[in-house]
Amino acid sequence: MTDKSGTGYRIEQDSMGEREIPNHAYYGIQTLRAIENFPISGIKPLPTYIDACVLIKKATAIANGNLGCIPQDISQGIIQAADEVLKGQWRDQFVVDIYQAGAGTSHHMNINEVLANRALEILGDEKGNYKRVSPNDHVNYGQSTNDVIPTAIRIGALLALEHTLYPALSDAITALDNKGDEFQDVVKSGRTHLQDAVPVRLGEDFRAWAQIITDHTTRIERASEDLMVLGLGGSAAGTGLNTHPDYRHQVAQILAQLVDQPLKSAPHLMAAMQSMAPFVNVSGSLRNLAQDLVKISHDLRLMDSGPKTGFKEIQLPPVQPGSSIMPGKYNPVMAEMTSMVCFQVMGYDSAIALAAQAGQLELNVMMPLIAYNLIHSIEILGNTLSALTQKCLAGITARRDRCLDYAEGSLALVTALNPHIGYLNAAAVAKESLETGKSLRQIVLDKGLMSAEDLAKVLDLDKMSALSSNHSTTLT
């Protein structure tokens, strides 16, 4: 490094030559080359991904300091620099586009350079004096992009799940269960194939959605267990070259304490570094959740459709005007937004699947794409569920009279007559009701198929819609 005091820049050198680096920058020459090489999307690394990488660097600095692999003062400088970043400082220094060099070397060196330069300042030195604190020899001691980045994807995904998605899932389940209780006495027409079906309870619709999301939470939690097995310590190719014999297990223990997760070193480091299967597994569970969330959001839109020409069995909370030209119009915007996010998650899942199979030999070079898509999927799903719960689910009201009118007018009520007048007679009753407009009750009575007393018992909407193991009505 050559200091050009008064010029506003410093000269840094790498294996390819020298470059001018702005004095204010904490990143270095390899980051600058990446900025120039990859002006692709303008999308910078996710904060959670930065946290994950910096947590790894903190853990490695502690382990390497304890093991005598790097001097204690340098270890402490790196640790302090990492803590500052974790508290929100220097975030504007992580600048490499998410579409970058294979495996994530550019982002990795961005992390190493920022921590090295800040550690230099903490130790009373100048940025760029890498003979004192080196991004490669100290911050990155015993490490490689090839074991750090797959570990960072694991840690980033675990952080995103814990901080964003799991709380949102829990809140959504609670809101849906609450609505289940509130609407338990509301009878509505069921619908299959978008046609009239037997009556159901509106509350049970909401309970069903709560159970669906509960089941998805379990699937995601199971999939995330794979993220807790780390290949960190494998170094360049999984052999542990240039690492202390105790490093891999010690760094896993330290990192486990930092993120409060039961992390452990993989039984075979090379396998943990090569295979992207854990990420595919988690992404698949997110896609599965997204698909059901689309279904639920579409159901909400249908049930709220109208207000004059649709179902309008429920009222979603209006949160903004719905039209630039039609006054008084309100749209189900939270449900619409939910579907759009879920479609994006499905697309990310497809990209992750393609990237995961694109590795060769000892490395998958598509990890930057997997890192962004997986962590971003978790976070936008969590943010979406939080917004949907707060702005929509918690404020839904039932249009009880509308629900009852549809339930009483449904031709599917004739289903309950099957055990008493037979399927063909019931079909004939339904056909006549549709053609003449007469009620099912009137036609059955006119034909003398059942007594008024028995018919009243069979067509009791409350009993028909009650959720039980046996839905048939027995006459006594």
C-alpha cells in the first residue's frame, strides 16, 4: 500500500497490479475490481447475508486467536470490527453486485477487506497497510470462499428463519385460529369446482388455513435441520489445508454460541462443501408454503368479491383506494400482494434447483445466486405474512346474512337427502328446483318423499355443517 496523503486515494496492490482506492473506502482492490467487472443488477448483498459472513469472520478470528494461528491483537481488532458491522456500522461498504464471480469470491473478499481495514484503524494504523493486518493472511486465515460461502448461506438462512419467517408464521396461525373462533357459528355454502357444495362453517375454513400453515411450519423446521451441519474448516477443497487440527470443531462451537443454534461440524467436510442439497430442501419447503399461500390468498379474494356482483361472504379490511377512475372502489390488495410474492419465491426455487445441479467436482460456483435467492425468499415470505396478518387477516369480518342466504339456497343441500330418498330421487329434486325456482324443501314435501318433521331434521344447516367424524343424519 502506498499512502497518497492529500490526494484522496491510496494505492493498493494485488497479483494483477496496482489500483487507486478512495481513502474513505474500507473495501480494497479486489472489491474495486468486482465493482468494475459486475455492473449487473445494482442489487447489493442482503443485510442478513452480510451478518452471516461477519459472524463467521468473528468466530474464525476468535478460534484462530485462541489457537495461536494469528496474533491476539489482530484477532481482537478483527473481532471489534466485526462487532461494529453487526451493530450496523460500515454497511455502505459492502458493494458487490449479487451477480458476481463464481462461488462468491468477490463478496467474500469485500468482507475480508472491510474487516481488515477497520481492524487496522482500531489498532492505530492506516487503511491499506495489509502487512500489519491482511484480508487474506489474517481475516481469512484457514479459510476459503469455498467453505465460508456455503456456511454463510446456512447461517443467513437460519437467521432469516428465526428473525423473520417463524414469527410471521406464528402470528398468522394465531390470527387465523382467532377468526376460526369468531366465525364458528357462521354457516356458509361450501364450493367444489366453483360450484355449490354442502354447507360448511366459515370458522372451519379459517381453522383449516391455520392447520395448513402449521403443517408448513413443521416442514420448514425439519428442512432447516440440514443447515446446522457446517463444512467450515474444509478450506479450499474439503481437506482442511492450512487449518489447525482443532479449528473445525472449535469454530463450529463458537459460531453455534454466536447464533444460538445447535451447529456442528460436518462428518465429511468435502460433502458439505460440494452439495447444495440442504438449500434445495429448504427452498422446496418455502415453495410448498408459497403454493398454499397463493391458494389461501385467492380464496380470500373470492370470498370478498363484489360487493354487489360477487360472493361478498367476508369483508377484507380496506387499506387504500382501489381505482384511479372508479370512486369508492376497494381492492383486496394485501391478498394480491401475497400472491405476487409467492410467485417470486417459486421462481427463486426454480433458479436454486438449476444452480444446485450446476456444480462441478469440488465446488459449486453458483453459490451467490443460491445465497441471494434463498435468504431473500425467506425474508419476503416472512414480511408478506406479517403484512397480510396485520393489514388483512386480523381485521376480516363476516357477512353473516350473505353466508346464510347462499347456504340455504344451495342445491347441494340435496346431498343430505340421499340416504332417505335415494340418489336418483334427490337428483330429480335438484333438477326441478333449478328449473322452477322452487325450494328443495317444497318439492320434497309436494312429492310426499318425506314428512315435514323428518325433512327439518335432515336439512338442519347447523348439524350439516358441523365438523365431525360422521356427517350423516339419523332419523329417530
